[in-house]
Amino acid sequence: MSTVPPTDALSADARHGHRFLLIGKKTIFSYHLGLYYVPIHAFQLITRFGLDENLRTTYLTDLAAHEDRQVYYSLFSEGHWPLQEIVDGTRTSLPVELERVTVDSQGGRTFTPLLPAVDATCRKEDVVHYRPLDPAAGYPDFLTALAFGQDDEVHLAHRLDGAPNWDEVITTGNPQGFRPGDLAPAGTVTVPTVKDPHGAAGKSPLTPGTAYEGAVGDRKVTFTAGRQGWWNTTSLNQQ
């Protein structure tokens, strides 16, 4: 079993560390790049970091210039330290480098540095989801996502159950019925009109611009599928 992600999950010099995808504009969340078969990365984590103002501005400006392309943004933090340190509060800061993640026509990813390392702060109370990945877990019958965000900016991360699987985060349009308690901690949203593929989907089961009805428990929520902030079926499943 390999303990190193394939090259499309690493920068050109194959440095070792954690990556966190940047999600959102008004409130910026960080979504950990999880890998089922690399123990130090086998977690689905969503949190908020305290970000340097220059980093925030650079991210938002670059996103505005590339929003119509399949481009993502990540923070790279060197070192294989346990993510549990963020969750239990023993780690209060980490060095992060801002990267633009560009996807080519074959699905390969290139990580382009935008800013050198600056310190980001982290607080355990800003963690909205933390869960180990279990490749032997069963699949749900229908598409299941984790809702997070703030106010009218609601994001959905595909909940990672069994492997193989796909990792995706989208920002919704016109979210209705979501409550603050659905977003922190991240609530589970089921979309009963979309069957779970029970494997690594070739493309997103959610069509951008399409309205969907979901449920948080017994309560109805609605949203329109919007911009994709992350997608991964390769390194996620690599053994």
C-alpha cells in the first residue's frame, strides 16, 4: 500500500503536508483534502482559519478572475502533523501557502503557488466537521452531503462514506430552509431524487443551475447547484 499520494495531489517538488481547499467568499472555510488510504490524511475536516488579509485579498481577486474555469484554491501546510491537534485545540496556528489548482482536459491537477507561507490561526471552536474516513463503510441509498457556511452562503460537501468515492464541494444558489444549526456543526443533507452512485462518480451527480430539494432530518431544504469548489476521484482512492 502506498503511503504517498500520486503526483496530481502534490506540488511539483513532492513536499509532504496537508492541503485545505478554500471555500466561500463572505466567510472563507477550509476543507481538508482527504485520502482514504493515507492514515495521516484519512479524515474529512471542515474548519475556518484566521487568514492574513493579503492572502484573503489575493484569493478573492484571483477567484474573481478565474471563476468561469475549473480552478480551485488551496492552502498548503508543510509537515505531517495530526489533524486532531486542530480539533482538540493543541495547535493554534499553522504556516500556509496559497495555491491555485488548475485542472487540465485529462483531469490532471497543477498546483501553482500564489503566495509564500504566512501564519494562519486555528481554533477548535471553528471546526464544523471532523470525521475519520472508513473505506469499508457502506454507501447511502441517496446523495448525502454536509452543509456548512454562514447566513445565505451555504456550501455542500459530499459526505465521504465507503471507498471508492468522489470528493466534491459546491456552493449553492438560493438556499432555502437551512438554519444556523444546520451549518455549524455541519448538518447532513439527503437529496432523495439523486441516487448515490456507490462508487467514484465520473462527474458530479449535481447539475449546475439545477434546483434540488433535500432534507435535513424530516425538514425540507432547497438549493440550486452552483460553482464547484473542489473535485477529486484520483488521490482520494489511491492505494
